[in-house]
Amino acid sequence: MIEAFTEPLRYEFFRMGLAVSILVGLLCGLIGVYVVLRRMSYIGHGLSHAVFGGAVVAYVASVDFYLGAGAWGFFSALIINAVARRRRIGADAAIGIVTTASFAVGVALISRTRSFTTNFEAALFGNILGVTPLDLGVVTGVTLLVAAFILLFYKRLLFVTFDPEVAPIFGIRAGLVDSLFALALAATIVASINVVGVTLIAATLIIPATTARLMTESFGRMLVLSAFLGAFSGGLGIYLSYWLDISSGATIVLLESAIFVLVFVVDALLGRRNVWAPAPPTRRSETAAYDD
């Protein structure tokens, strides 16, 4: 049993992939809590498609992936945030317009140049075992920055998440907080896309957070549980992919899904009522939490 866990560690590519998958799971677990509670599940899927378009543009223009895809992702996130704040245009429509247009740009360039096709599968499905020290450094840096952002803006993020209309009354610049959150989400997707790919990034954002939501009624514990579930699934998932010789990104998502199903079944059998309703709690309780 011990040999089964230590034998893959002899290979540098596995050690690198293990570290990156754990960090990506933790990172997506943290930011995913806010995505789930804000009912923004579609944005993870959409922004990953936007970043894919930026990645193709960067490749064709011979620009570094992180510079090109990062700039494209940040710009897309800010546009989505700005358009979504207009009452006549819903967030889902804004996400759909921006992200599908970006993805179409990528597809058009691929069909035109036909030189990106060798990297197409890796971009769509991820390539954990092909990550480089640069990838590990970027994921580590983004994880630290996002964790610091959540720590420093914890109460403001909490207030804007549950009651964005009342937040400005208490001096919270909701627009600024939303923009910073959009940038943090875009950075998370850019850092993670090489690991789990365009098609699976939304799952790593949503599933651990949704599972944690079933397990606790405390927002703080939900953050910790979601991050733990993401990191645990990333670490164990890459081992399973090595043993079973299947895609690492897909294995991680399938493991996260299995954990969700298990928690959902146990929760249903126990008949436990989850008080984390989609609607925000009373404004009085929120403002009291913020004041504390």
C-alpha cells in the first residue's frame, strides 16, 4: 500500500503534477464558494472559453501564454462585470456574449492558421503531467494572491455576496469589490486552465463548493471545507489517474462528483435540513455580522 503511493513520487513530472493539482483544487475551492453563493456558476464555464480565445491569440502572436491569456481573461471579466451591472442586460446574457465571442475568435484563428491544433487537446482537457516549474510558480502565486484577497476583503465580499443593494449604504464600494472579484476569478481560471482544461474548469469551481454547502451551515467552515475538498480531490485524483492510466483532469472531476453524490445521499438519508437557502438571510443579521 505504501509502495503504491511512494512509487509515482520517483518521477519528477508526477511530483510537479501532484503539487499543481493540490494547489489548483485549493484555489478553485476557495473562489468557488463565492461563485456558487452568487449564482454565478455559468461564469466559470464562460470565462474559461474566453481565456481559450486569448490563449490562441497569444499563440498566434507569439506572446507568452500567461501574458496573453491573462490580459484577455482580465479584460473579458471586467467587460462582463460592467455589462452585467446594467439592469437591462442580465449577467447570463453578458457572460454568453463576451465568452462565446472570445471562443469564436480562437476557433477562427485555429481554422485559419492550423498551427495550434497540436496544443488543442491539452487546452481543452488539460495536461497536469506536462506542467512546468513556471506553471507551478504561477499557480502558487495566484493561490497566495487570491487567499490574501479573500482574507482582506472577507467581510466586504460577504456583504456584497448576500446583499449587494444594501452594501453601499454601509460605505462598501460594491462596484470595486465586484471588479476585484472578477479579476481574482479570471486569474484563477488562467492559472488552472493548463491543469484541468477549458471543458473541466467549471466543475472544479462548482462541485467542491456545492458539496461543502451541503455539509455545513457556517460560511467560514464552508470556505475551509471547499478548499480542503478541492485539494484532497486534486491530490488523490492524480494518483488514481496514474494507477488507472486515464486523464488526470477528468479523474479529479469524477472524484469530486463521487464525493458530492456521497454527501448528497448521506444528507438525504439523514433528512437534515440545509438552511443555506439561495436567498440571502435577513439584512439585520448580515449587517450585524459585518459590524462584528
